[in-house]
Amino acid sequence: MAHEVLVSMRNIVKRYPGTVALDGANLEIRRGEIIGLLGENGAGKSTMMKILVGYETPDGGEMLVGGKKVQFRSTREAMAYNIGMVYQDQALLPNLTVLQNLFLGYEHLFTRGGFIDHRKMKQTGREILDMMRLHCSLSDEVEALPLSTRELLEIGRLLWLSEISGRPPVIVLDEPTTVLDSNEIRQLFDIVRSIRDKAGIIFISHHLQEVLDLVDRVVVFRDGRDIASLPARDLTVAKIQEMMIGRELNTEYYLVDKQREPSERVVLEVKQLTVHGKFQDISFQLREGEIVSLVGLDGSGKEEVCRAIFGALKPDQGDVLLFGKRLNLKRPDLAIREGIGYVPQNRREEGAFQHLDIAANVTVTLLEKLAKLMFLPRKKGLQLAREWIEKLRVRASSPHMLIRQLSGGNQQKVILAKWLASDIKVLILDHPTRGIDVGAKEEIYRLLRNLADQGVAILMMCDSLEEDIGLSNRLLVLKDGRLTQEIDSPADRKPSVLEVIRAL
Amino acid sequence: MAHILKQGAGALLGGTVKRTAPVVVLLMMIAVVGIWNPAFFQGSNLITVLTLASLLLMASLGQTWVILLGSIDLSVGYMASMCSVIFALLVSDWGYGALLLIVLIGIAGGLLNGLVYTMLRIPSFIATLGTGGIFLSLAYVISNASTVAVADVGNPVMRLLGREFLYVPVSIGLTVLLWAAMLAYQNFTPGGKKLYYIGTSEPAAWLSGIRINRHKILAFTVSGMTAALTGVLLVSTIYNGSPNLGDPYTLKSIAVVVMGGTALTGGVGGLGRTMIGALIMAILSNGMNVVGVNVYFQNIVTGAVIVLAAMLSLDRSKIPMLK
């Protein structure tokens, strides 16, 4: 049963360049209650948690811990209040031992006269291992341990830290079950239930049935706000899915009327593509003028599939054929030569050359083509850049501007320009509108439609299922590294977001 | 103030300031030294300055590209030493053949650096330190740990190097010609531009289809070659070679590149800047002599200028963790 309120987050606002991540979100965490935090990617739940544990600072709203107003400037400050998170990507240091990791940063609690009392440390360490029912040894190096053990160690560490502070802890578990098998999940749930009374626990997961099994209350986030907070016993998986989605597909926004039927000609054929540990046996075809969207949860392997097709990730098995010709997938330049382009998700580090100007960014893949007898005067690059700035309506005063001075949307346009200026047959886009404002998104949709009209085959992954459905002719569903389903998305009969979410 | 120190002034200074600062410094220095002691402008002194500058420039040519890529070549000085010994030994008997051999040795050594760096994936700092040690040892072994005098000072190659065309010594001309050729490659060919792309962001360069290893190997090969030619130039000034003669040029080449305005983080700068850097260093050194600064104090001044230049050009937003 739920006891006193440990943390109260009210009207939290958080903005990032180009988007509003949280728009007046609220959350109340009570002792003795396990909350299941749900919502699509981009709904705001991760950002909310980052603010809770001090990893980010809010732009508006307030947070009260134990009735007192607080403002965390770091995760350490939050830890002082006993609020901590077990992250999805491991936060342990792999080259250190279990013992070293458990007490990392808190060794001063075991000192006597300036020296560490190792006996006491080991004793406490063993107690933690027992509590978490772990069988590893304190001297084991963390990198040799399975991910599930590491996770339980992190939880054990948080619990211990909370005990020594004497204050009931708030623990956030971010997708803890992705690395666990069913036995380990049961074990985890037992442990979580056993500490329920002492703490406030937030459980984040995409596996809705699991959530319903464990939690007392479900909070659903959508569009940067908490839109529902209901007892778990009143809910079913289907009801939650409905709450997560909400609105009708905006067909105008995605220019669905401009969606064209692809021709019969197969441009790209992927055959039994496999990268061990990431995805297996992926086979599909891409036709001229077709837009295909890959959908799947985190870890489904869709990003890796795209990188493999582009030659940025070497496949262990399988082939990729372009117009029937088998491609050499060793390096990106081989794929580029054949006419495949790739727009990476990480715009800042992989997509653009931040410290170079627009002209340089536009011409990077065209250098040899523009040069005459190895000679390439700067003028040509500038001229080309000016052309594309105009064509794509990039808001920049001159091609000399450094790309980092442009907004996210305009940067993306410049990145797209470099592919549009080459003679590409296939364009692969990894979350192309991430961090881009609404207006720029629309312009990019228009660009993609034009590209498809010209016969280019497009393979992409978007930030929201709506975008995937709205833009594409077809959706390919990936689950745990396998292609499980194909969903048609014709202009006159678009599938509902609910339909797609059920397939994931 | 603390903000500037934290970010690295390079991230904050406007492009124009960063671009013109080295030139401004150069002009200021000429003015200061010239006013203090007009003997600076005497013909013979100017030739001295330019000779010094061309020596520094030659050593820094390849280093510029290496640093532009974001790596470093610590074997420059040792390569120069080793080649000074070999050249001094052979030039009297082999003539132009000795010159050709030096070029080949430089290319081979640079290639070794490039391959160790790209194929064995050893950080350039360590790789070139290692190969530099090999060159150093070879220098000692070949010279028998002693100075090697040029046997026949009047031989054609030495005479050529010492000659002057229109008052300009051939050694200076050779350096400037090489600089100009490399500058043309750097600024006007796809290969040259790729140096900047790689130095700015290797992941983005990789995903744009640039074959990174190829260009890294080229830069190190060129650096080896220019370091080797530095050894030749050294012999042409004092008519002998020795196993330590070129050692100071490792640090000097880095200093020249950084002072000119090429960032150690890569992606910014180039050979044009290095020319300015070489002139600054040469005038600084010569100027301090002309003005009468204590020799030992000169090292302090040089060091201070290097730190200042690095501080102004470094863009710390490009270095995640300062190592």
C-alpha cells in the first residue's frame, strides 16, 4: 500500500533546441508504491527521470523531496537525497572488481584513520550479494559477469546507499528486464517486491504485460505530459496501448496525398542478412519510388540493419543486391559509389562536419566528380552549395557559414543536399527528423516525397510511429533482430498506430 | 576569464580574429625588433632569418598535415638527425644519388610510421616515438656516435645547395617550392580537402566515403620525407652531420605548426599558416639575438609563446577529455 509522498514533481518543463520534451509534467512518488512509467519514445518519460535523478535540470516547474523544495545540479546531489537510477546502459566500471564497483565513490565510509578497512568493506559487500541472491565473488571483474548480474549489482548498490542514509530511497529502474531471462525477471520482481515498503520505485519498460504484473500504479506519458495515472489492477495491455497513442493520424502533415505507388522494379534486395548479436536472417525488397519504414523497439536491430546495408557494419552472412548486382559491404565508400546514401541518427558527430562550412558539407561526397584533372577550385563548391541552399530553402546567409551555426533542421537539409547532389538510387535515413522543429520537419517530408517521385528508393526509421506510418508505403516490423511482419501503408488505407504498436 | 580558459579560447574567438592573429603577431614582432635594433633589417641578417625560417619550414611541412589530421609525428627530429649523418657520409661520393637516397629513406620511414599507426592501430604519439627511437639509434650506429664531416666540400651537390639565385640561397628556394607544391595539393585537390574532413570528424568522414587510412599514411609518408630533407638542409649549413643535429626539430616543428594557427585538435589551419609560424619562430629567435636577450632566457620566451599560441588556437569543444 502507498504511504507518504517521497517526491513530488510539479509542472516540469524541459526544452531542447527545436523541441519541447516536457510540457508541464507531474509525478508523485510514494513510499510503498511501485509505479510503472509508460509512453512512446519521445513522450518525455526518460527526460522526466533524468530530471528526477539530477542528470538534467528543468527549465520550469518545481520538485519537492520530503516536502522541501530542491534543485539538483548533479546526480550526486540527488544521491544525497537517496534518489538514484539503474540505467539501461551499464553504469558499472567494467575493469574493476565487484567490490570496487559496489562502493565506488563512497569508500570514505569505510575509512579508519585515513586507511580503508577492507575487512568491513568485504563483509558489507557479502551482505549486499546475499540480499540480491547473487552467487558471484567480490573479486570478480565486472566485465566477466553477465549483464543480468551487473544489473542486480547496481540495484544492490543503490539499495545499500539508501540504507546508510536512513532515508527511504527512490529508485528508478530503466528497462531492467531487457537483459534478463524469465527466471531472472522473476527473481528481480521478488526482490523489488520485498523492498517495496521501504522505498518508492519507478519501473520503466516497454513490455506492458510485465509492467502490469509488477506495479501498483501506471502513469502514462504522451507529448511531454503525464496524461493518466491509474491503479494497475484496473488496466489491461490493450487499454494502456490506447492511452499511449491518442490522436488520429494527420494525413495532411505527412503529405499522404503525394504518396505514390512504387513501380514494380526492384532496386534493393536484402537477402538473409545477419550480424551476430544484432539481427538475423533479414530479407526484404525495396522498389523504385518506394518509402519503406523499419519499426521496432529499442534493441530490435533496425539501426544495425541500415548500417550493414550501407557498409558501415560488416555482416556475418547474407547479401545485398542493387539492381541485381551483389554489393561489397566492406566500407561505406563502396556503397556510396554504387549510389546508396545514408543519413545517420547522430547528426552532430556522424552526419555533419560541424566545424566546416556549408560548402564543405555539401561537396564531401562529390569531390572527385567536381574535380578536373585532380584540380578542384573552391569556387565550384561554393557555387554548388548556393544552388542547394536555394533549392532546399536552407536558412543560411552564405555558403561560408559553418554548419554548426545552423539550426537542426537546416543542418539536416545540408546533409540531405550532399546526397541529393549525388546520383543516389537508395537513401537510408536513421531518425531523420530528430530534434527538428515542426516547420522544418514538413519541409523534409516534402523533400522525401519528391525524392520518391524521382524513383529513389527510401529506407528509414522515424522518431514516432505516426511518422513511419504517414510517410511510408510499407512498414517492416523488427522484433529481437528478426523481421516478423510486413504492414502495408497505402495512401487510402493507412494502418492505425494501435495496429502497429500491437505488432512490436 | 575562467570560462575562456575552460573552453579554450579557440572555441570562442571569432574566425576572423583567429585567422589574422598570427599575421598580426608577425608584423608586430618585425616592428618591435626592427625599432629596437635596425641592424635587423641588414641584408645579411635577413638572409640569416630566412635561412632559419626555411629550415624550420621544411621540418614542419609534413608535420602540418599530420597535425591537421589530428595526430602527431614525434620522429621528425630523429629522422633529420639520421639523414644528416647519412647525407654527410655519402654526398661526396654519391653526389645526387645521396640526395635521392635520402628522399627514399624519408619516404620509407614515413611509410613505416603511417602503417604502424593505421594497421597496428597504435596511437600516433606512441608509434612515432617508437620509430623515432629506431631512427635515433641508427643515427648513432651509422655515425659511430660522432660528427660526420662532409669529405669533399666542393662537390656539386654541396655547391648547388650553397649557391644563390638572385640573392636567394638554393636551400630556401627548394623549401619554398616544396611548400608551394604541397599547398596546391592541400587547397586545390580532393585529397587535400579530405585532410580537413578527417581532422574535423573521422566518423563523419568514414560515413561520407572517405578512405581515412589512405590519407593518414600519405601524411606520415610526406612527414618522413620532409624530415629527411631537413637533415640535408642542416648539412648544407654547417657542412657536417651528427646524430643529434636534428633532434630539436621535433618540438620546433610542432611549435611552428601551432604558432601558425593550425589547431592540435585537427581540421583547422594548414600550410599557409605554417609559413607564418616558421617566420614568427625564426624572427623570434633571430630577433632575440639581435636585441641581445640571454640565450637561456630565449628558451623561456619560446616556451611561453608556444603555450600562448596553443591556448588561443585550441578548440576544447573538440576534445572530450583532455589527455
